[in-house]
Amino acid sequence: MVEVCGFNDWLIRMLRDYRCHKVILIQPEERKRCKTDRRDVAALSELQLGV
């Protein structure tokens, strides 16, 4: 799981080099007042993705 910001050129190159054909983007439904990466990852890991 990666949070991508404006400096994602390295990630795009790496995905292309590893022949990644599918990327799943997740957008939070609501913003939390107290945001941390640990909380974000915990919440995202609980999502049920129909992939």
C-alpha cells in the first residue's frame, strides 16, 4: 500500500518495469480530523474490495 503524492515518477517507472497491468486506487469516503499514516493504513486494510 502506497500513498502517492506529487513526486510519483519513480513509482510509475517501477510499475512499468515490473509490467504491472492493474492499479487499484482507493479514495477515503470522509476526511478525519486527526490523520496519520498508521490510522490510514489500518482503515484501508479493513475495506472489502471486490476485485
